[in-house]
Amino acid sequence: MVGRDPSAFQPNARSGSGGTARPGSGGPGQRPWTPAPLSRRFGALLVDWIACLLVSGLFARPLTQGWAPVSVLIAEYGFFVGLFGMTPGMWLMHLRCLGIRDGAPVGIPRALLRGVLLALAVPALIMDADRRGIHDRLAGTVVTVLPPPS
């Protein structure tokens, strides 16, 4: 799988209280991944949005027909996040978007759900302490930093 390092992302361990595993002591409430910085996430989204404007310009007028780049963005997320765990913008920013339970790409249906919710913008603006927006929580995803190459 593209962008997956099994040693950097293991399935979440559940404690009796339902907490997730976090780095550190390995005890309850610890997670084996680090949330991506918001600056990198924004940079990736900016790169993806520019690409969507360019692609949608092939079949519509993206500056006057706002549905076109949004549709391309949703399709881009569905394809790239669903199959590879990252969009071209995420690849440039060294990020990945994977399933929170298994660390694998989430598949096209969940990635499309995430893309639709991201297009609504509001879910992305409401984040928890792990920097997971409503779109991440509903799709069961997490955006993390790619581990450096070995």
C-alpha cells in the first residue's frame, strides 16, 4: 500500500474504557500516530484545490460555475484517498489519510463521504484534540504525517 508503514501505525488498542492507543508508555489513552499539523493540511488542500480548478476548467468555467471544482475535489478525494491514502496535495506535503482502526486506505465509499463532508467546510472547521474534524470522525479517518523513508 502506498504511504503505509506498518511500524508507524498499528490498529488502535482498546482499553476497558474504550480509549485509543497513543505513543509513549503504550498504556490506555495513548495513540500510535501523530496528527498532521494544520499548516500542512491547509497546504495540501490548497494544492488540491488549485488542481481541481485547473481540471474543472477543461469542462466548465470554475470561476462562475462553483459546482465544477467542488465536484472534482470530491471525486479526487474518493479516488486518491480511497485507494492510495493520500491526494496529490497530501503527497507533496508528506501526509496520509488512513482508517483510524487499521491504518489502511479507507476505500472509495468512505473517502467519498469524507470528500462530501469536507466540501461542506463546516465539519473541517470543528476539530477535536487529535485534529480530527467531523468529516474525519464520521468517515473513520485520521490525517497523519508520513514517516521518513527508511
